[in-house]
Amino acid sequence: MRNPVAAATGRGGNANDRDDMTRNLALRIAAEAIAVGRALGYDLEPVYGMAPDDITAAVAGDDAAIGRVEAKLFENMKRRSDDQRPSMGQDIAKGRRTEIDFINGLVAEKAMEFGIPTPANLGIIEAVKKVERGEAAPDPALLAEI
């Protein structure tokens, strides 16, 4: 959820979690993956300490769930350095290919089998691939239309 956002923005986890746009996109990416995981029959565990049901409810607009999810994200920020970069962000910074196809690409592929829409995952895949191909520099603006 946060990994591809770091790759596309060039920012660390804390900076992306502080930003409403990137935080909400990461949650949408996660909610889509949760829907796919459930369709596949997986018993899902908490994500960064957040209940999967809270993530999906937050994305659906449930104010109480939004409060719980954001509180957990902000609490987690206290345990990380602002310099911390998820692995895809590190890959981009070092000029390496990311694992976008194997993480978000798999979510999107499996979603098609169940007819589950994954606009956030498809959007982040395209943004990260633009950066990988050198067509764009990492920048939060790449994510504004997702």
C-alpha cells in the first residue's frame, strides 16, 4: 500500500502518511488488495496494525474507521525516521526496477478474475512505470489523478 506510493513520489513513508492525497491513495490501494484477498479466500491479518475491515470502511467514508486508521498511521510514524523509504522507494532512488508487477500487478491481475475494479492499483502501476522508464521524475503530482 505505501510501497508504490514511495516509489512514485520519491518521498519517505512519513511524508506520504502526512499528506492527505498520498495517505488516502495508499489506503485505496490497500482496500482493493483486501477485496482481492477476500475473494481468493484469504483470512487477512492487520496491515500496519490496522484491521482490514477498518481500512475498507475508511475508504468507504466511515468517519469512525477513518479516525482509527489515521490514528494508527500517525502512531506508526513515531517509530520511523523521516528518512525511512519503503523498498520500492529505495529501488527508484538507486535506479533499479521495482517489484510493482509482482505486488500491485498481481492484485490487478487477480482482481480481473473476480470482476473487482482496481483503479488505484492500476493507476499506481502506471505512475511507477513512468518513473522506471524515465518518462517522469518521482513526484506526488504523478498521483493527483488516481
